[in-house]
Amino acid sequence: MGMDRNTMIGFALLAILFFGYFYYTRQGQLALENEKNHIQDSINRLKPKTDSILANTDTTKKDSTVNPISAFQPDSVTNIEELITLENNVIKIIFTNKGGQPKIVELKKFKTFDGKPLILQNGKLNRISYPINTGVNQTANTADLFFKAQQVTKVGNKSSLTFTLQHPDGKYIEHQYVLPDNEYMVDFNIVVNGADRLITENKINLTWQAQAQQVEKDIKHENIQSNIGYVASGDYDFEAIGSGGDEKFDKPVDWITLKQQFFATAIIAKNKFESANIQWTVPADTNLHIIAQAISNCRISVPGGAVANIPLQLLYGPSDYKILKSYGNQMHNTIDLGSGVFAFVKYINRGFIMPVFNYLDSKFASYGLVIALLTIIIRLLISPLTYQSYVSGAKMKLLKPEIDALKVKYGDDKQAFGMEQMKLFKSAGVNPLGGCIPALLQIPIFFALYSFFNSNIALRGEGFWWAKDLSSYDSILDFGYVPVLNFLYGSHISLFTIFAVVTSLLISIYGMANMQDNSNPVMKYMPYIFPIILLGIFNSQPAALTWYYTVSNAITLVIQFVIQKYIINHDKILAKLEANKKKPVTKSKWQERIDAMQANNQKLQTMKQKANKSKK
């Protein structure tokens, strides 16, 4: 293939956009670093609350000395924590009567990267609480009070559990939980009998706290792929976890979620929160294996009257597009299939890549084979443009002698050379940008696949050849902590990444061997530099992505050889170029303007030359 200057420009643009994409995925962290003082203030405000929460949630022993509202709890024997389990075949939730709330959540069909049970919430930080009036100028948080638990009941396909906080005069508060079979979404209803006395100004200030524990192999990559998501005023948005932050909403909020790479914990208000704010922190010590800790304060408007029913929902589950889409509340948007300046690629994922992937998944057991077939299908679809690119390169190579002659003729007059070169291209019927089109077309496809492979939970834990988990990097050697090496390359060797880099280099070598203009050192060496830089970037990327890139590169090498050797007829192309030159050229208005500009420039140069001679 002849690699013309414009093809090289397209290649360089691909590289720039590629690196820009990785920069974008980290820009949330960089922006937060620039606001370090602001975030530190948020952390300082949050720490005392967190310490208090940890102390409260860890209390499992009898406490008969402190009873904040004896009217609700006349019997001190009730001040003992009891645990009750509500479960179906996909999720197990252990509730505590202290606060009548979930304490420990296990996803039964998933394991952590090292094969342990996947505990999405472990009781150390998660908490649901709101203040109630207990007397004149007295309040207490529900999370500090001991409810009475009823027996778990099941009606049809739904299991239910109710906690009651009873007052002697008939007032009560109920926390009702309903868990359908095969569901990760729990209906959570707060019923307040005596709301006009227990709730101030018909408002509930509900605090929801959650902690995301590391469950993937690479905590840094999991952090990058995690976020705080929400729907406010009907629009979905999210904030990168970064190193911490906060967000305030003075408008209605549908839900807030703490989303990890492949799992999510969320609170949903069926009638919307009136307003909300959320703060989240990220412990600097990675040995704690914590992705983020979040505290949300949600304001709920309570209908007037003695009895109030507040319908909420809690989600503890996988970030599975099909599952989240079924809820009909935009929760599926938490799966990052393309966002920010690259938001348009989500339509490529949703409209093409996901349906094709799911179809192949239903036919083949090996995800490695599914990815390879997906790659072949993509390459077949863009093959007509790829062929035109090679034809364009062949044409440019055949025109090289004439282009070289123009360089000699016009010397340092770059403008005149450029004009004559464009005339040559037009007369020969050559599009100088033809070689760029396939490279530019593959940019959105690559970014779509980058998002897809980083967010597709179907790949999690699925092995292929030596890769134990296609959703994470593959490794044939781990060499631990080596400061400079870890910074530039990583702490392991990814064999799929090496294959991707080697095949990229082979493509570059083949292209450079057929390049008609290698006088520009930048264009000359860029194709070699780009694959080497990929070695460091791809090393920590999912094996699914590097396997795709390897297969795609291998296909490119085969296509290059076959088209050059057996399909492109250089004699036929040369004859067509000569025939095009003999055809009368009809000038467009744009070309007429260019010619007029060139004529004016030529007149100005002639006048300057005459002026200089007259001065002499």
C-alpha cells in the first residue's frame, strides 16, 4: 500500500485522538487534584460523620443504659441487635433491627476476582437513617433505634419483611421491604402513622450511606471505571470518583447511585427527592481495598395528614444493561458505553456492537471466539472503504514521479507547489484524502469497543487461553513494585498487549516500505512511535480489548498482502490515471476562487520583483 502524506496525517490524528480519549477518562481525577483544598474541606466535614457511623453500625451488644426515646421503647430488652435474612436466588440481604435497615448484601451469582463471595455492602458504613420527633424539643435518628422485626413472608413470587417502631399511644413507623424472585431491586416503603407529630414541617431528611469495596483485580482501573450517577430534573449525569468530591442538587432527584465498574448500589425515590446532596471520599491507602465511601442527604416531601407512605427502592446488583434497562428509570445510562465528547459512540454500541455481540454469545461458548468473530464482522463492513484506501494509495504512489518533478520545478515556493499538486490530483481523478477515510472511520469504532469491553459484565471472570478474566488485563508475569517501571509500563506483562504492539509495528513497517514520501521525519517515524507508546497504555487494559486489537491487526496484514498482490492492478490504474488527465476538467466555483487567488498572488510577486529591480 502506498502511504501518502494525507494517510500519515490521518494516522497521526488517530494517535492524537486515542491519547486524548485516555486523557479524558482521567480528567475528572486531574480536575479534582486542582481543587485539592476544596475537596479536603469536604473530607474534613465528612470524617466526623463517618467515624460516628462506624461506631454506631458496629454496635451489636445490648445497650440498656442509653434509651433516647423511652416512649417508643419501654422494654430495654428490645435494645439488642437481631439479624434477619431476606433472599432470593440472586441476592441475599441481611437486615438489622437496629434502624430496620439492610446491613450486609451478597450477590449470590458473582464472586470477587480472587474467588470470594461478593459482598456488595458489609455493614461497616452503609446506613439508612432520618430524624423523628420523640418529645418536646427531642429528636432521634431511626438508625439508632431498635425496631421489632416480623417474620419473613412470601406471597406469590415476592418475599416481604417488615420492621415496626411502635409507640404506646398508637403512633408507629414501619419499614417495609419487598424482594421479588430473580430481582436485585428491593421495594422499600416507609410508613409513618402520626406523621403530623413525628415529622417536622412535612419533610424527611433521609441519609443514605454506601461503601464500594474493591472486587476487581486492578483497584486503580476499577476506580477509573467507577462513578457517582444520578438523575436530576429528568436528566442523567455522573461524576468521576477521582479522589473524592461533592455534588448538590436544588432540583428534584429520581435516584443516586454509587457505581463500581461492574456493580451498583442505588437509592430510588418513586415520587422523587425534593433535593439532595452527596459527598464521597476515596481512602488514600489502597490496602483498605475501598473504591469510595459516599454519604447522601436526601430531602423528601411528606404528604400532609396523620398517615404518610413514602415509596422508595434500593438496588444492589450487577451493571447489566438488559437488567437495568428493564427498570425504565434511566438506570442503564450508568453503564458507560460512551460519554463526554465521545458520547456519540454509545449509539454505535447500542445499535450495532451490543446486538451483534449478544447474538454471537448465544451461538458460541467461547468469548474469545465471539470477540474474534465480532472483529471480522466489523472489518468486513468497512472493507469497501479499506479497499478504496489501498487504491488511493496505489494512485498516489504512481503519481510520485510527477510530484517529485513539481518539487524540483517550484523549489521553495510551497504555495505554487501546492496549487500545482492539487491540479495534478484533480486532472488524474485522485482524492488525496482517500487514504485517511478508513483510519478516521475506525476511530469511533475503537472508542466504542474501548467503552464496551470496559463495561460489559458478561466478560467478567471469563477466560480465554492464558487470560483468566477478559474484563481485566492478562498477565504472563507479575514483577511487583518497581517504581520507574511501574510508572512507565506497569507491574506485569500482558501477552495480548505485546501481540497487539508487534502486529501494529508490522503494519507500520509494511506501510513505510511502500510510502512515496518519507522526507518528513515526523511522518516517517510516527507509525513506529505510536505502537511503542501503546505498549504502556494497553498493558493495563482488558484482555478483551487487546485481543480485539490483535485480531484486527492480523486481518489488516492479511488484507494488505492480498489486495497488493492479487487484487490491485497497477497497470490498469496507471492507464485510468492517464485517461483522466486527457479529459476536460470542469472547474468548480471553489476551484475558480483558488485559481483567482493564485493569479493574484502571482501578480503581487511579479510587481514586487519589478519594484526591487527599479530600486537597484
